Amino acid sequence: MHRRASVGRFIKDVSASADVLGLDKSIDEGIYKQKYVFEVAWEVVNKVGGIYTVIRTKAATTVEELGDRYVLIGPLNEVCMRTEVDIVEPASEPLKRALQKLRKHDINLVFGRWLIEGYPYVLLFDIGSSAWRIDSWKKELWDNCNIGIPVHDSECNDALIFGALVSWFLKEFRDELDAETEGVKPPIVAHFHEWLAGCGLIFTRTRHLNVATIFTTHATLLGRYLCAASVDLYNNLDKFDLDKACFFEAGDRNIYHRYCLERAAVHCAHAFTTVSKITGLESKYLLRREPDIITPNGLNLIKFAALHEFQNRHALAKQKLNQFIQGHFYGHYDFDLDKTLYFFIAGRYEFQNKGADIFIEALARLNHRLQEQGSDVTVVAFLIFPAATNSFNVDSFRAQAIVKQLRETCNDIQNDMGTRLFEVCLRGRIPTGADVLHQEDIVRLKRCIYATQRNNLPPICTHNIVQDNIDLVLCNLRRCRLFNNRYDRVKVIFHPEFLSSTNPLLPMDYEEFVRGCHLGVFPSYYEPWGYTPAECTVMGIPSVTTNLSGFGCFMEEHIEDPASYGIYIVDRRFQSVDASVEQLTRCLHEFCQYSRRQRVILRNRTERLSELLDWKNLGVYYSRARLVALYRQRPDLFTHDVERVDANEDDTGSEKSFRLCRPFSAPPSPSASRSSSPNRTSGRSTPTSTLDEDEVDENTERLELGLQTPENTTPHLPPFLLLLLLLLLLNLHLYLAQLLLALLPHFLSPIYSASYQLIHSFVPSSLISYFLYFRSHGFLDCWTTLFALASDLLPHPVYLCLSMCERVYMVVLKLQFHFSRSLASSLPVALMMVSRP
């Protein structure tokens, strides 16, 4: 298990950023701990998109840090509130009085605890109860910011009302808190997510409230629309006349007022953060402000934790998928399910932004290559995008019902055959086929078998799509001629509905479905973070992402060879679309060549990366953002400048300097491994991946995967390992010399003296003193523990050499211990230790 040391060092390195906060050096710790944090988002107890996942999974970590001084604020959704909120009174008196003041102004609100892990406080505002005040708030926004909100944009009007209510609450709470405390007033931090909550930040700043503000953008409005329109955004950001482009582009899409709100919130915030560096680059040009801190999104690993069971869960979920595939395809034709791979893509129906266009094209090329190769591997690709539908496809529904009836009939006959077998044996004779399987059973089976036979092709879509003649997925499948023919090695299934365990056609929730698949494919062109590949990672499922997604950039930055860990990164920025499709096709084709054992090894590697995405480690970036916002809002509380210290680049630069190395069995030469993210300067990757598994013998693994250590690779040892090796050899020499002197004192005494003189001439006396000190205190016997921690840095031949030295060293110790009793009795023990595998 020592190979997990690399991940452990990375986690320790990231967590060390918390020490960089230096609360005892830059701000009074008592005042800092008294701060209140209000996190404002449209998706608090209101599931709409990915921000809901961010808020929900991060809550437990934030509550652990802040306790009851952390409150989430969102709009009131009656349906969600009834099932997810436990209504309680706040424990804080200033908070209680502030809510009472708002209620006196006929503002309907709900305060309670969100029934999720961490049990955080939530404050939900009923927007409709204050809609009659919208005209005055629109006037205030126009007078202060020259931003007008059109009447027809209901979503933007709701956001305006919500923001005004949040600012009103913060004013009342600030007043109550100031009235209760004497001396230095406790700080308040308000963290706003996305433009829908941005109005609250704008009102907070224009009303000059004593509140530190943070704004986080998870995606820019204009960037999402431009990428959906097939604009080469990232390679032309610095060429845009942005004032003109933003005006016309946003105006053409009727989102100019939304863009203005987003840009105003960005510039009003004390601290501005984005979820990834690629979104930070986008914000620099489209919003005219660079992010102060990158706050990558994490996950709550407790939800996904399966420990050593995740391989078993994959097998169980795959069995359910096999049953669905049998109902969908069998009867038309059949194929070997043991040689079938399940790929999938899922997300919002943004055809180009999510990369569905190049995924379908890559599937067509993969189908052609597998046919040319004569492969017996079958790939079933699921495309899961919510679209407008009328009902289930009749053929799909009927096929599943028939297969279910056949399965139940076989189970009934199996039970009857068991009973008959027992009864015949009980009479004292061996049963024949006629005794066990009766004629009526054969008739029932024939009836079910004939019912399954169909002459048409299996359906592509599980539902009836509204206007299927213009649906982008179906049109591209027709263009690429992916019709689920018998001779096609790639089959496609379009499921235009989010997965649910109550679905009568495919009764699996999303998590179970992902666990049953072999590869998630998300070649997005616009993906500020990308929770889908992150969820695949924590469940141990390899995935494909791009260097234009936040998740892909994060993995590319912190892992030396992401592909060796099951994270394939397709270059969609520095090469043409056709080259990206070709690279994706190579990744998929290479994955199809893996044996089952290799896929198991790769899943083990992928699951190891889950700790990198834990909020317990990534939450430190939010702590840094709160500190920077407080410094800019109340610099009088600080003793020195903390503004320029970024959580992503601390004083030691430790995170910048560390990257998770490739797995231990991977060859150290780049020429013998696949490049992690091909760019304009990278060469062509090798067709065979390097895979690893904790439980697999490394020599066997290397033979299975066809790997060889390059002869021209020169092993490079860190200085402390060279010192460790030297101390080991000195200790080995001393014990061996003492043993030989005890056996042959008269002949070997001159040799022993000469060797010691030789050592003193080459080894500094200070090092020998340190060595004797360690030896006298017994510390050197623990060298194996130190060596295990550094084993990831050692080339494979050096590791084997040092392992053999360790065995010889242990043999010498054993012989010395037993020599005074019986040297002969200890020799067999020593020989066994040398020859152990």
C-alpha cells in the first residue's frame, strides 16, 4: 500500500495551504473566528444545475469550519422546502431579530436546517411576496449602475427581487450585530454564486454595507453562448474588440442586461474567484477582471465511498445493464456480453458544448476500425441528454416486457424441474430428460422464444422524440450511418431523459449506471469544471475529458501522466476539430484492446485519485477567498498584506512544484508512456498503456502489458536516497565484518582493519559519526519504512537492487543473533529468507 504515498503527499501539500493563511500572523484569530459567512446562490434547496452539487457537497466541510455562523441563502421553492428543510429558530439573537424585522415588512421567509450532511442553516426568501417592490428596486439599480431590466425577462426580474431581499437582510443583520457587540465588530462575509445571485452583491456594495463580498462565476454567460454558436473562443480571446463584441453578441441573444449584471457583480466584489484556470482566462477577457483565486470544485467522498467493494459494485451494476441490453438487442440479433464495453456521455443537451458532435463522429470511426480489424469486441454507447419526448418507444418497451416474461418463465420452469428432480431421486432412480422437462414446459419456452424474434433493426432511441427530424443527436447518427446493424461493432442508444430508479425501461439511478459502465466520454468544448468526469473518477470509472474543461486542466496540472490513471485528456484547443476526433478515436480504440484484467487494474488506479477531489482538501481555497475579501474590506484588522498570497501559489510554491507521478510500474522514460495531454509539441502516443494494481505482482504486470524499461534511461536518485543507501551499506559492512571476525578471527583481522581504513578515506568522518549514533539508538533498523515512502521515486531496477540488499542485511542480522547459540541451526533460516519470493 506504500504506493498511495504519492497521493498522500499531494493531499498534505494542498492541505498545507491552510497554514499559509497565517491567521495568528495577519489577523487576530479571535476576531476571525467570530465572522459570519452567508453563501448566496439560486440553487440552495433548489436543484437546477451543477451549482446545486457544489453547495450541497461543500456544506459539511464549511459547517465543520464555521459551525452555526454559516448560513446558506436561496429562493423559496415550496416543493423542495417541504421535503428538505427542517424549520427551526436561529440560535443567534442578532440573526433572530433581523429576521423578525423583515417579517414586519411582510416579507415571507423560511429559516431552518437543510437536511443534508452537515445540517447547515438555510434562509429561503419567497420572491412573490415582495414582487410589488420591483419598480423601486429597478430604479435604484438604474440610478446607481445604469442597468435596465426588461419586463419580459421573468428570470432576471426574479433575480433582481431576490438580490434586493438578500441585501436588505444583510443590512438588518449588520445593524443588529453592531448593536450587540462592543469594540471591534465581528466581520461578515457574503459569498455570491453566479449572476442570478449577483444583484444581491451589487445592492450590498451600492448601499455601502459593512460586509466583505465574494463573487464566484461557474461559467460566463457570453462564453457559453459563443461556444454554442461554434465560435473559436479560446484561440481568439485576445483578438476580440470586446466592448463591441460583447454589445452585439449579447444583444443579438437578448442577454445584454444579464451580461451587464454579471460584469457589474464581478467588478463590485472584494474578491473574485472562478472554478478553473480556463474559466479564469475567459473572465479576464469577457468580464475584464482576472480571478483573485481559483476555487476548484470538489465532491463529498462519503457519498461515493465503496472502499474495496467498488469492483463488486461495478459487476452488479453491469449485470443490470446486461439485462437491459438483452431486452434491447436480443431477438434482432445477439452478441457476446462478456466482450461488450459500455461507453456513455451525459449532461445538459448542449450538443456542441458537451462534445456530443465529436463523440458521435469518433464512434463512427471506431466502428470502421473495429470492423477492419475483425475484432469481436462490441461497444454499446449510451447518449443521455434530456430532450422533449412524447412517450416511450413502443418497440423498446415491448422488447423489455417480452424478455422479462421469458426470464420469469425460465425461473418458473427451473423451480419445477428442481422439484421433479428431487421427487424422482427420492423414488430411488436416476431421472431422465422426460422426467425433468415436460412437454408443456417446452411449449411455454417455444412460445416465449418466438415472441422475442424480430426482423427489424434494434431501435436507436428509447423514447419518441418530438420533431426527431431536426434533433441534433439523431441527425448526426444518421449522417454517420450508425443504425445498429448486425455487422456494426458499435451500437448506440439515445436515452433522452435523466436516469431514475423508477424508470420502467432502464430502472437505474445515475450513480448505479455510471458504476456499471466501462468508460465515460466527455469531450466538452465548453466545460468550466465538469462534474461528470469527476464523479466517474471517485467511482473508479475511467473517463475522457478535454484541456478546455476545468477538471481536465486540474488533472493535467497535478498529475504527471493522467492517462496512466484512466483520465484521458483530448486536446481541443491547439489542434483542429478533425485532429481532436482522431485523437478521441485512438483513445477509444486503445481502450477496446484492453483485457479484463487490464481494465480492473485501470479502475483501481482511477479510484486512487478520488482523494484529490475531496472537499476536505479543496475547501482551503474558499477559506483563502474569505480572507482576501476581509483584507480588502477591512484592512485595519490585518498586520500585513495578504492580498497577493494566492491559495494556488503559496509562499513555498509547494503545490506548483509537485505533480502526482505516474504509477510505480510505469517506465520513467516519456518515450515508453502515453503523453498525458497531447499539445502542439507532443509526439504520438504509444498504443499500449501502463497500468498498475496494488495486488498485482509488478513483474507479471509489466509482462502482461508489454512494457520494457528503456536501456538508455539513466536512473536518478534524490540525495537523501543516496545517503540512505550509503548508511545501509555501512551497516551491512559492519555486521558482516563482525560475523566473519567471530568465525575466523586470526585470518580476517587484517582485512577488517584495511576495509575500515578504506571507508575512512572515502566517507567523511561526520557521516560516520551520524551513522554510529543512529546505529546505537536503533534508528537505522527502521530504514525500510523511510524507503517505502520514497519508493515511488525509484526506478524499477534500483528498487529491486535495494530490496535484495535489504534481504541480505536481514540475513546478517539473523546470523549474528543466533551465532552465540548455534550457527548451524540458523543457516536454514537464512537460506529461506534469501530465497523468499
